[in-house]
Amino acid sequence: MSTWDAARRRLERATAALVALDFDGTLAPITEEPARATVPAAVLEALVTLARYVHVAVISGRPRSFLEQQLRPLVAIGATIVGNYGRSEAITEEERTRLSLAAERFEHLRAAGVVIERKPSSVVLHYRTRPDLADRAVELARTTAEEYGLVVQAARQAIEVLAPGAGSKGSVLEALLARSSFDFVLFAGDDLGDLEAVRAVRRSRVPSYCVAVASSELPAQLAAQCDEVVRQGTLHRRLRALATHLSTSRPPL
């Protein structure tokens, strides 16, 4: 799909469209404190409206419990909410111990201003407030993960140490596309983890339009794979306009 206008018309005509979106940096503005991230009320309202006419999915590295709290109106109407990059959050006691030992290694960085976020099956080092400590945080995360048999995932101004397991945003999209006969896909994301999702959409051969959300931290690989790079505000306006148009031009699903 070469332009947004062409993609919008295709989506509006589709009988089974999928709108799949990342959370942080895409729906919710990036914040220094991850727990403070929220979706603007008007955008959430638009997503709820859209979910009556298309299949809406939010796919994020956040814990599912956090997403369910932030997106309660979407949960209530049965939208697809996927956390932890599509990986299971159920881990063994031994894995939980290894993550706790890893987290202890990071405490001196917390004292220096790095935000340490503990998730059910991972620990994240957010160095946005201390970019001067980025190299140290990344190196420590990688060496600690190797020592304790964990894995790492890079993110915007952060590095995440996870319990081993399968799953990615790409595998989530593949499963969604395999379950239903979608005739159009709109995907939007802003981070390295979204690259696999875009690739999964492309492999599916379903007509699609992929949007990268602009920032100074946008990975070049993601921008290159997407049809367009837009500001977050532009994406939000488009979602609201789609919701308004569909609500006045077609019956609900």
C-alpha cells in the first residue's frame, strides 16, 4: 500500500480488518517512569469504537495485568490484549530465583538513577534518565543474563532480562493471521520488538499498511520496513478519524 489514503480506503472497505498496535510510544507516550504511561482518553475511546467494526489487538512487552488495567474498556469488549511479547509469564521457581539474583546485580544502577522495573518473568533496566550509563547497563544485563541462563531484549532506552521462553510480537501476529481470514492489516509500532511483527505481516501476504511512530530513538530497521513514519499525534488523529468514519458508514461486527 503506497499511501495512507489508499490504505485507509482499503481498510474502510475491508470485511475483516485487523488493527494491531504496540502500547508504549505508539498508543501511550513514553514516560521516564514506566508505571505512569497511559493512553489518552480520546484514543482509548476511538479504539473501543474501532473494535466494534474491526479486530483490534494491542501487543506489548508490558505485563498483561498492566495492559488489562490500562485498557479495561477494550478488555470488556473482547479486544485482543497480549503482553510480555507474547511469551508466557508463568515461570518456574528456579527461574524466579535466577531473575531475583540478576535483579540484585542491578541495584547499584538503581542507586545511580537507572529505573529498574520488575515484571512477572523479567527485569528491565530503563536508562532514559541516565543515558550516560547506557553502555554499562547493557553490558551488565548481557553478562548477567549469560551467567544465569536468561535472555536479553533491547528496547527504547532500556534493556530487558527475561526468563527463557518462546514468543515474539511476530509470533503473535502470525497466530492471529492464521486463526482468521483477515483481508487487511494495519500495524503500528515504534521499537525493535515491533520489527518482527512487521515482518510477520509482510510474510502473510495479506494486504497491509505498517506505520513506524517517529522519535529520536526510532530504529532505522523498523523505519525501513514500514510504509510510513509518522508522529504519534498523527497516528492518534488517524485512529480517531477511522473510528468516526466506520461508526457512521457500516454496521458493527
